[in-house]
Amino acid sequence: MRPILLIVAAVAAFFVWDRLANDGRLLAGIESSWTQATDFASGNGIQITLHDFTER
């Protein structure tokens, strides 16, 4: 039970530090990366086709 509480406390400390001392920059970067990855995976991101390379 203590290791679980230690992990929960570490996560809570990270959120408090990120919001107060870091102005939420790290969490915003993670959210941005996640959004870009899901857009790419769903087909809404960058798409490269063979036609793009043959066009001059």
C-alpha cells in the first residue's frame, strides 16, 4: 500500500510543481505532443504520398 501512496504523492507533486513553478509548460507540451500523435494516427496529420516525391 505504501508504494502506491508514494506514486500517487509523486504524481500530485508533479502536477503542483508544473502548475505553480513551471506555469504548466511541461503538461502543455505533453498535451500538444499527444494531440499531434493522435492526429497523425487518425489520418488528419501530415500525409506523405509517392505523388509528393515525383512532382517537380
